[in-house]
Amino acid sequence: MIDPRRLRILRAVADHRTVTAAAAALYLTPSAVSQQLAALEQETGHVLLTRSGRGVRLTAAGEILLGHAHEVLAQLERAEAELAAYAGGAAGEVTVAAFATGIAEVLAPAIARLAREHPGIRLRVRDAEGDQSLPLLLDGEADLALAVEYRGAPGADDGRLSVLPLYAEPFDAVLPSGHPLAVLPEVPLADLSDSDWVGQYPGNPCHDVTLLACEFAGFQPRFVHSSDDFRAVTALVGAGAGVALVPRSALRGMDLKEVQVRPVSGSAPTRRVFAATRRGAESHPLIAPVLAALGHEAGRLPPH
């Protein structure tokens, strides 16, 4: 009989690609992870992992078992959800990992709605960049993730996740006041090819959006300044340090006196925001109302 706890360890190793990183995510020692994997190989009668450089990768047998692990662990999430519903347990804490503008746009209003409609549900928010919330969810450190699509993100068909699309928003061009393109109603991105750029650090989903949009326009942006804080990005643009692309919602409430904000002409770069749970947990009596509240608040956002 295969121990499902060992399937969680196998999935963590597949996600993190090293025993040490998987152990850190699971709050175990590397030796404990190695022992559990060795026991899993004994249970299945197959070699599941092989060394690859400084990390490990799954063998063909390991990949087969991983596919079943996704199904088994999702079914266990469903079992927990049904038992919680049977117990009538619509009271407890839900940890949500979310990025800053997503918190402001939909999560904070959802918390207020839940306080009125489901006072027994308490939300604990962890501020996490758009590419960090899914790993926190999959590692069990969060119950729900508010995330954005990014290069390398799990796809819609990922067997580990249940995904609820929330909203999409364009990126606007942010220019220093007096910039010659600021007189235009829309800015052609290609016309900024010779500019210095202010952007997020590599790995941030917004950095990927900017990079891909500029590549599609036929040039590589010359990033001179980097910050993951949109207020800092806008301040640098206002000081004449460069130009930037910023999600529209991130500009709300900012002091924009020193900059000019213009839509991007043509097909504007866009970020798509979604909520995700571990597959099978979406019907949990604590999580389902949170998803419903997020969906409701997303539907109330002004059109972009």
C-alpha cells in the first residue's frame, strides 16, 4: 500500500527539483525526505528519481506515479472538504497569498464582504509577488493564492490546481512629464525603443510582460533602474530616469503630477489575475465562500 504522505513528498521534490529545497518547503530535514522517498521506492518496486546535475528528476516510473499523486491528493482534499461540510464547520481561518494590487482590488473588499456574510471565516493575508503565491499554495503554506499568469506558471490543465479567473487589466505607458510622446492619445511601444526603462526585477511577472511586449514590438528594452514597487517605478519615471509599463490598477490613487500616463496603441500588454486552490479544496466550506467573494468583487471592478 502506498502511503499518501510520501506522495506529497514526491510532488514537492518534483516541484522544487532538489531534495534540500523540497525538505525546506515541507519543514523536514533532507535526510527525512530521502528516507521517505526510499520507502516509497520500496513500496512501488520502482526507481522514482535519478540525479540530474545538482538536482534530481523523476524517472518514467516517477512521472507515472506523480500523475496518480495529483489525483490521490486532490481526492483527499475533496474528502476533507466534504467532512468539513458534514460537520457544518463554516468557521475557521483561511490563509491567502496575494500580490499587493490584487489585495487592494479584490481581496480587501472580499474580506469586508465575508465579515458581513460569513463572520465565522477569518482570512490571514500573506503579501507575495504574483509568481510566489502558487508555490506557497502548493507547499501547503497557503490555502488560496491570488496570482497572475506568467511565463513558466502552471497551466490551466495542471492537475494540482483548481483555478478561478478573476479579471484582466492592461499595462499603460508611464512617461516623464514633457516627454514628446505624451501629446499622443496612445503610445506606440516601438517608439520607446531608444528610451531608458524602469522595470521590475527578472522573475517578477510584470517584468516578463514588459519584456515580451517590447520584444513583440521589435526591440529589447534597456532596463536601467529596477524596483518591484510601482510607486518607486512611477517616482523614477517622474524624475526623468526612464519610461515604464505599469498595470492600470497599480496607478490608482498615486500622485501622478510628475508623469504622463497613456494607453499603449494596438494590442496592449495585459496581465490576467486568477484565484487558485489545491485541486479538490475548492468546495471546502471555508474556501468556497472566499472564492465566491473574490469573484463577486472582481465583477464589481470598473471596466479597463
